[in-house]
Amino acid sequence: MTKQQAFSDFVVRFKHLINKNPHLITTTLSNIFTMRLIGNKTHGDLAEIGISEFINQFMYDFQSKHVGKDLYRAKEHEEDIQITNEITKTNFSISLKAYGDGPLQLSTDKNSAMFPYLSSLGKDEITDKKEIERIFDAPEFSEFGNINVLPLIYDEKKKRCNILVFDFTKARAETTVIRIEKEGKGRKHPAFRFYGNNESYICEVRYGDAAANALQRGLWTNTKNALSYFDSATNGWINYSDNLVLVKLFSHALVSTYKGHEEAIAFLVKDIESQKTYSTLR
């Protein structure tokens, strides 16, 4: 089993669990997005920890480790969470994203290879299917589909979240046009956009110069405009709510001792076990 197949199997199992036990992911997402009350970007980092623990607690056939900002990820990988399938013993990693409903970065393209490669072809538009296949097969496009992205797409006004998984295989198979667009709404730099039949938007490779920041480079898509290229792991939108008690818990935890934390964890473990008692986790 390849790592991409292992990820696909994981998504199927993840989706099945949520379908049978929606309260588990509702609780977790409510807690994650409550972190926006503490800081606008706090929820992103804590989502990595929260989803990793969700996997460990409720997906019995999988073990998860939060990689975080350690040297392993900083040097080589974009992924945030390492997962082991306990049945097949396959190891794979996922990159967890927490983005608003709209533009979504699928890969940072750390080596800035995609955009310069497409530019080197010297064409504003490519429609020949064989040439498009050569582009996807090129070493510069080796990251396309090789990063397992699990995005938590949220709509803060409506307080809802949809975990959407981009279908790289379908995106590659259905690309019929690659076209450079010099500028766009809110964008100063050019981008190569990928389209399917009837000019349906799929994804884009943004400006990849060394001077470009993280928001100006890499492989992007748009959850609103490319919805047919996503699969919802949550079977649609999940409504969440703010947990003000959690904010109070954090504030107390920051001024309490190690011993107090241990005692609090003991109570939390019991609460997690009670959720399992009333759930169907297989």
C-alpha cells in the first residue's frame, strides 16, 4: 500500500467514524475554533494537536503523532501529523490546514519549482493533453498529489466547518487548459490557472520567485470555485459553537502547577472514556 493509498483509506475510515458519531467531531471542532477567541491564528496550531488526539482517542486502528515545528518538518516536510495504520503498519503524514471558505494553499512549493518550470515553457496557454501530462510528470511537479492535505474549512459567520479533501487524481485527469493570468483580484503577481471542461476552475500555481512570500507562491485552489474537486470527510458542514468554559480552563491552566495539570488530565481522560461508551467507534 502506497502512502497515498494509506491516506485515502484513512479518509474513508475518518468519514465513516464521523458519519456514525457526529457528536465527537462537533465537540472537537467547537473546542478548536473557540481558540479564535484567544487569538486569530491560535486555532490553526491547536487544530493540529486536537485532530492528532482525536485520531488517537477515537480511531482505534490508527496511531498519530503531532510533528509540530520540530526539525524534521522544518527541514524536509510540510506535514503536521504522522500517522501509523496499526493494521497494515503503513506510515504516512498529513498536512492539516485551517482556512476560511475560499482560497486554500495545497502546497507551499518550498523549492519554488512549479511556477518557474511553467514559465520556462514560454506559453501563455497550454491545451494539448499530451503536453499537460508531461507537465504533471515533470520532476518540478513531483509534489502535486504527494502531500496529503486535510483542510478544516470554516465559515466563521455561520459557525460551521467542513473538512474537505482535494482530489488530486481527478484534478490531474480533468485538466484541459493551463493558462497564465497576469493579475487578479487582490493579487499583484501572475498565476498559472488550471481548468477543466467548460472552463471549470481547478487550481493554480502562484508566482514562485524567491522574493515571493508564502501567500504568493505554491499550489492553491479555491473551496468555493472548485467544490467538485473536493470530498467532504465530514459529510458536509458541521455546526460548531464557542466553548467559553475552555477559555476559562486555559486561563487557569496558565497560572496553575504541574500537579494541578495532572489532576485535571485525570478528569479529562474519564470524560473522553465516557464519550467512547456512548459511541460506535468501529
